Amino acid sequence: MFQSSRSRIRVGFSMAAVAALLVLSAGSVAADTGPGGDGTWTQNGKSADAYAYGGCVLNDDATATCTDIGVSVFAGKMSNSLSGVTHGNQVCVYVDRYTYDTESGDLVNETLGQGCDVDVPSGSISFASGLASVRLSSRTISVEQTICDAQDCSPSSNRNVNVSGVWTAVGPTFVSKYRYSGDDGTCRFDESGRSSNRDATFAGTVDGVTADAESYGSIHDGKTTFRSRCIEV
């Protein structure tokens, strides 16, 4: 019960982490904008995401080590008005390995890894018509690692992670749209998006971990726009 509950929480976090990677790898306005910096970031194309609980292994010292994985692919165009950089197809991965005490449930240690492969060859990501399926050929991606214990976290060395998989759509296509605005006192942020979407199953591996039968997947086709307007302080 504890493992299952913990998994749902951590997979939810990985969804946000992979989404953030898509923004950061494109040279995001949020990351680059400072006082007086105005800019627009856009993403227009097709994407697919998958998030999975990779299971747990019992250790000899009354602990268990578990893994959560995530992968996100994009085919289209991403641009940033601040840097003038434009990116095309890319693949992002997220790997979270954590060890906890099986008696108390306390976290012993955790290693978070995340990274993106930008401007990958077009043949590496294949989208079928009608968002019916997506195929990702095997890719090796360098991920940045952070190691945590019960007290704090610190950066660690990068390492390579292999990823591949297939998304298969289930259910009908549905349309979603949103608009969000925020203000941190220095910058005002506006974000909006509209896309066609389908839920999907995912069969694949990330860093040698096979996605479990309850993995969550989705396929999208649409556009997202993020704008920032800042004042000097």
C-alpha cells in the first residue's frame, strides 16, 4: 500500500518535471528573462508524454529502492524571441530513483536525473495520422543528476540514459484550451494553449526500466504561447 501511494505522488511530480524540461531546453523565456526583459516563447507541433512507476526492489538492509520514469517527445517548432533560437524535434527524459526505509517509510536517499536531446533527426520520432500512435526510436540522452538525502540535495555528474517506446492511442480525440496570467511584482506572464489530444498507452523503456502496465500516456497536436513583460527595478 505504501509503495503504491508513494508512486502516484512521485509520478505526478515527474509530469511537471518533464513539462519543465520541454520549456527549458527551448531556451525558455522564464529562464532567460530578467528585469526589463520582454519576450515570447512558442511551441507549435505534435507531442507525446508518458509517465510510469518502474517498480521497487527490496534490499538486504530493510530498505527498498524504487524508480519512476518519464519521457516526452516533440516534433514541430519551438522559438524564443529573446535569444532568437529555434528548435525542432526533441526528446526529454526523467528518472527518479529513491530508497526508503520499509518500516518507517522515511526517505533514505534519492537520485533525480533529467535531460533533453534537442534537434534530433526527424526519423527518430514518427507520428501517425489522427494522433493514432507515436514511435520513438532508441536514443541516448545525457541527463543532469541531483542526489538527495533526508537533509539536502546536491548536483552530481551527468550520465547517459537510453530511451525508446511506442504510444498507442485509446479513446476519442478531444480538444482542450487554457489561458493563464501571473505577476511576480517585476514580470507579468501570460500563457495560452490549444490542442487536440488523445489518451494513450505506452510500451517502452527508460534507463533500462520497462514502463508498467498502468503507465500513463497522451498524444497532442497544438500550439502553446508564453509571453513575459518586465519592468526595471
